[in-house]
Amino acid sequence: MNRFGELADEAFDLLPEDLQQAMENVALFIDDTEDLELLGLYDGIPLTERGIDYTAVLPDRIMIYRNSICAICETEAEIVEQVRITVVHEVAHHFGIDDDALDELGWG
């Protein structure tokens, strides 16, 4: 695994254990797509919107965009911090927290 992937895994491992255990049917990916304005993306059905008909679906995806993050950071320390912030932001979407609430909490 490359260093950037390790950073994303480490950021995920820093989440509180109860949050990690509460996550359901979600996978974390590193994407090298060029020229994106996004640092990360949650693609799926948040836990708060899943009903009894939520069965036999592909995992939700959390995408972390390596090139976008590296483009805005000057040092490895900044990359580490931005990956952590981005992972937390996208995991929050998995739990149904929207961008407005994340902005209020300082994770926008």
C-alpha cells in the first residue's frame, strides 16, 4: 500500500471505536482523478436514510482524492492533517451529517 493510502487508513483508525463499529456497508478508496475541486466524496445511502428495504446493495464508497489534497498542501504534515479532515468529513456524511452541520462543527 502506498503512503497516501496508509494516511487514509490511519485517519480512519483515529475515529472513535464506537463510530467505526457503527459504520455499515462502506468502503474507503483512494482516487487519483486529475483536476477535481473535491478533496473527498461520499457516495451512498446515509445510515439515517436506510430503511427495512435496504438489502443486497453495493457498499457505500468514501473517495479520498489524492491529487486534489496534494495540490493544496505544501508539506507532508499538511497532507496528513487534510487527509484526516477529509476522512472525518466523508464519514460524517455516512452518518447523515450534512455540509451545513459540518461547517458549524468546524469540519466543513
